[in-house]
Amino acid sequence: MTVVPEARTTPDTEEEILGLYRAHLSKGRATLAELFGSHMEVESSGAWLTTSDGERFLNAGGYGVFIMGARHPVVMEEVERQLRTHPTATRILLEPTVARAAEALVSITPPGLDRVHFALSGAEAVETGLKLARANGRRRTVAMHGGYHGKTLGALSATAKEVYQKPFRPLIPDFTHLPFGEAEALEHELAAHPGEVCVILEPVQGEGGVIIPPKGYLKQVEELVREYDGFLILDEVQSGFGRLGEWWGADTEGVVPDVLLAGKALGGGVVPVSAAVATRKAFRPFDKDPYVHTATFSGQPLLMAAVQGAIRAIHEDRLVTRAMDLGARLLPRIAEIAHRNIPDQLVDVRGQGLLIGVELVEAGLAGELLIELFNQGVVANHSMNGSSVVRFTPPAVLTNHDMDFLLDSFDKATRHLISGSATMPGRR
């Protein structure tokens, strides 16, 4: 007989939730949570999150989701209004929020990108882009070493990381990986297969460890793809939507891809949304048959309300400019502290806008630094394809006090790291 759990009348405890993770989610995730003291996040607002014991942490992580912080009032207003009226559509009739969300999104993407397919995750957007390339006759795909595009089967074929790929091989055939930032190798591949190649890459490799290509590289890639009749996908799931101090990494060099991928921050830090934004020519196979690529929750009204709210919030709060300004202030300060406190453990500090990476000499030190930052009240991220890099993706709503807190915490964390006094977070 099925037993339905009764409604809870007492607050969740860390021990209970940890046990449920082990029983029903992932033992590995439970172990990771224990490394950070088994804290349980229960509330968030702006740049800060709060745990069940009332402790507050500055959120400089979130893998790029929170460019406008948590629960931005403009986004919440739009989502709450839609939730009260019509959160999910039949997908048979006309529905205005998806049309208005598409209109808003194409208004901020490079010119010529005016067809949109909405999805939920970044990986789904990648799959959409790859399918558009195949539908347009490009059966070979070039991705870059260190690039990260997700873990669904097509996206994983583009993500060149042995540990992620190995359990699921054979993957999709005809994927080639080349060095990021080297146009000569790309030209050789395109010239060998004219009219057959799709190129997918990120303007800045976030999960690769905040790898910034040489100036002019993106424009070179675009020119080579056009010369050899290829198909260009720019994966801006993490780098886009203001994160680099421009609306898109494409804007930094005036590039117009065949498909631009958006996600993470697109839902305003409230709901999951992604999108593939394409030229009319690239999108033609989807225009021809509306059922050739579909998803039940593509364009769900509740999510589309969040997209409209997120774009309005960025405009009204001038968050793209603010990301550029904050990044220009934070990057040199973080670099100065790192070079002063951990010169022998440091490889590099680099960044663009509010995507900043601190590379250490080994992955273990990066893990220790993440824990020390947590001990000092800051949440940051590791880089999935660059395990020795600690990555900061703070929101563009940081106040001067927030910035001072972040820099002071980084200073203390690095000093503790070099003194050998780094400690594991304790259970509370």
C-alpha cells in the first residue's frame, strides 16, 4: 500500500535533509554538502542567501545565474502576476507572454537574430543549436578543448572532458575538438570539409576556468566560418545577459552567429529558462515544420513572464554597465590580494566583467580556497573543466559594502590558505 507523507508541522533539520539526499538524490551530493558543513540554504535576497541557522552568505557563485541577484522585485512582480492568472498554456492557442518574451529577447541580441526557441536548461539550448546545424546540412561539429556545453548526449559530445564522457560512450560521431583561441587549427578543419562544419564555442570559457581568447579571435572564427560555408553557434549560456559587461560576448567583437544560446540568468534568477536565438535562414527548418523540434514546457507563460521581467530589470537598473564597472573595480583588487597573499600558489587571476577566475597551482588548493571562502561568508564556484580555478560570478547588484565584504573575505581566506590554517566548516 502506498503511504502518502503527512504535511510537516516542524521545520526541516540538516540531518533529515542530508538523509533524504542520501536516500533519494545522490550520495555524492550529500558528501559534498558535508564538506561545507551541511548548511541548508532556505532564503535568498539580492546578493545574499540565508541558512536554516540564520547565517548569511554573500553569493558570488550560482554558476552565473544571479546577474540581478536573487528575487529581483521586477522579476518577482512579473512572475507572481502570471502565476495568479495563467502559469501553463495548452500550446495549441495563441499565448501572449511567449510572443512578448521573444520580442524582448531579440531586441537585445545582435542584429539578424530574430527567431527564438525557448527551453529550460542550457544543455537543451545547445541541443537545439546542434539540431539546427544538422537540419541545415552541417553534419560535422567542431568544439573547443576546455569548452563546456552541458551533459545531455549531444551537448556532452561537444564537452571535451574525459570524466564526463567516458561512462556514456559511444557518443555522437563526427565531433572534433580543437584548441581554443587558435584560428589556424580551425581554418585547417573548415578547409578540409567546406559546407559541412558547425562550429560551437563560448566567447569566454567559464567552466574551462575563465579562459579569455586573444583579442580578435571571435571575429576571426566568424570570418572563417563564413569563408568555408560553415555554421556558427555561440554558447552564451554563462557569458551572456550582461555577465561580461556587454549584453553578449558576441557584442565585444561585433559577431553575429547563426545561433546564439542563452540561459542561466535568462530566468531572472527565479525560474529555469534557456533559448536558442537564430537567424531566419538558420531557423528555416523549424519554421517549415512546427513539430520537428518541440518540448512540453517550451515557452511556458510563467517562465516567459520571468524573461520579460529579467530584461526589464537589467534595462531599468543598468546592470550591463554596472557589471562592467564592478568588474573593473573587483578584478585588480582580487589580483592584488592574491599576488600579495599566495604568490607561490597562484598561477593567474583573470576575468571579464563579473566573470572572474583565480587559478591555483593544483585542484586541491582550489578546493581548500573554496572552503576557506565559505568560512569567511562567501559562496564561490569551482570550474568543471578547470578544476584548479576558483570562479567568482557575483551579481551586478553588489553594493559598496558587499564589495568590501567580498574583498575582505578573499583576503582572509587567502591568508588562512597560505598559513596552513584552513579548516573544514563545522556542523552547527
